[in-house]
Amino acid sequence: MHTANSIPLMKVTSSQIAAIGHDAASETLAIQFFHKGGPGNVYHYSNFSAAEYTAFAGAESIGRHFKQHIKPHAEKHPYQNMGVPSAAPANEVAAEQQEQAA
């Protein structure tokens, strides 16, 4: 069972999406959207293959790819609002830990 924190997130450059992540074992895509200028809720999308994630993560526009290839296909990729994670995205935590160790 996934929670809002169970899939590590990677920050992305997008005006609408703060971070994305993927769990290949369960084929679950995690997307954290912006809310009021800061990171908001994480949504988990089912039936999302590693190949689909690679295409999404490498898209020229993450937001456009989401609107064209994920959002309109709720029957293929049902989603669930997982709420707001209790901690910063994993790569932010790692960067903070590296700064503190230096």
C-alpha cells in the first residue's frame, strides 16, 4: 500500500508540477502538483509502465505531456489523491544532508 511519501520524488521544471516519481514494481506514477505557489498533494496513477515514465520524465514539457498523455486517460491510469507528503522530496533531503556534511 502506497502513501504520499512511499515513492521518492524528483523535482522537475514545470509551472504546474513540482515533482515526479515512479515505482516500477507496482507500475505507479507519483506526481506532486503545485498548490498556492508551493508543493501540494501527491497523486498516484496506476498501470504506468517504466517506458511510459521514461517518456514522461524526458518530455520537453512535463506539463504538456501530462495533459496530452496521462490526464485524459483516467480509464487506463486511474489515480488517487495521496495528500501532502510529510517531508521534502527525497532529492532535497539528500542535498540538505550533503550541505550539512560539508
